[in-house]
Amino acid sequence: MTNKLNFQKKIILIAGPTASGKSKLAIFLAKKINGEIINTDSMQIYKEFSVLSSRPSKLDLKKAKHHLYGVLSVKSYFSTGEWLILAKKKINQCMKKKKVPILVGGTGLYFNAITKGISIIPEIENKFRKNIRNLHKKIGQKKFYQKLISIDPMSKSRVSSTDTQRTMRAYEVKVFTKRSLYDWASSTKSDFLDFDIKKIFIDIPREELLINISRRTNLMLKKKCIQEVKNFLKLKVDKSLSANKIIGVREITRYLEGSISLKEVIDLINIKTRQYAKRQNTWSRGHMKTWKKLYSKDFLVLTKKVLKEIS
């Protein structure tokens, strides 16, 4: 039965580390409060990866209306700003239908775009962006990063020396606009200031999370994740694009090349997923201080806590 609470201009955000049960909770809420689910995960947006990105199953997709899952080619460059444009469109569509938008995922930058806004940077020409990517390919990440911090010192404390996507983004913005990406960011505000935004973070204990991660990795290997990587490799995707960072791509590629065993693939995926979950939790401590952190091993108890918080 649908909950009859007043959800006019209400947006529900559900974040948490990978394998914390966000999707299950989102589906429950969508059915309970007449909502629709909007993907807030940068990897689940790709068409070619349903298993490795842990996209909701076909059965789950039938239980509630889902948006922005599997809609983008792995060959595409896709920024937080581009995600925000699509998300705003879906949020507005939900509002017109008197549905509650439920944004769920693990990408902190996407949630920040909703709660804090994103800088309106002038559109950068594709030809210019392509030249930047060709330069990066020619000189490599290490030298390219040095070039970035030499022209934009503000980036040094904000961009990791190993983050190719953000390095190139910061560089192209500085060169094209003559202003630092972080100078643009300082003058931003949310597009949703007049909305009632409910922010929930699934604060699952580490021991339970590790069990979930291990179980999920084993399930992935039973599904078609190896075939997904085989198909991905045939596409010869530019190494600088984000899809290459999906956990499991590198490990399964090494397995296909014969350099590691299937057991080593499982061990490495588990290790990388645990490291990723740790980074997500670290992000939440720094950027999600106003979020309500909730959890219960008993799903029914958790749903009651969440419904109380969003009412």
C-alpha cells in the first residue's frame, strides 16, 4: 500500500558504500511512497556493463521504474555536469507525474551536484577536448599532471596524481576558460534549494560489508562478467575513459591473458572493492556530514527508520 504522506517537491537521496544494500532499499521505498529510482552511480550508467557494475537485475527493474541505468556507451566521455542535466530532467518528469524521485548510488560527486550545485563552465569544443586527450596519450599521466599543476596550482590539493579523468578535466577548463575548475566551483549553488531533500547514508558495519562484497564477487563470476570484459576489449576503448576503471576489468583482462588464475581474480576484485568501499566511507565523513546515517541488519527495522526520517 502506498504511503500517503505529503511528498510534494521532495527528493530522496540514498548513498552508502558499494554492496551496502542501497538498491534493495530504493526499490522498497519506490513501491511504498510512489517513487521512481534515478541512477546516481557513474559506472551503472554504461550499457555494456550490467554484471561488473552491479546494475539492478531485470527482475529488480520490473519492480519499480528505474532511470539512467545502462544508457551510455563505454566509448563516451561523461562528466558530472552531463549527469546532472539528465538527472534534473528525470526529477522534473517525476514531479510532473506526482512521483517521488529517489536518487540512489555510490558516486559522491553526483550527490554533491544535487545538494551543492555544479559550476556553469562554458561548453568546451569537442575538437579542443580531443586535442587535450591526444596530448595526454602522447606524454602520459605523470607528465600531464605536472603540466596541470604548473598552470593551475589550485588543482594540486584537489586532484589525485593518478586520476586521469579529473586531471584532463581540470587542464582543459584552465586552458580553455583561463580560470581554474576550482575557481568556477567556488561560486556555485544547488538547483534544488526550494526542494525538501532527504539525505540517507547506509552506514553498514565493516564486518557485514566485507561478507556482502565477497558474496557479490562470487555471484558476479557465476554470471557473465568474463564475457562482458571480452566484449569490452573488442571495442578498443580509449584508456583514459572512465569505463576502464570498473573494478574487475583489469583483473579479468589479466586472467584472459593467462597471467593470473580465476582464484586470483576473485581475491583481487574483493581487495579492490573493499578499498573502494573504504574511499566511499571516507568521502561521506568529509562531504556528507549533514546526512542521516542509518543501518540495521534487519531490513524491516531499517525501512522503518528510513520512513520515519523521510516523512
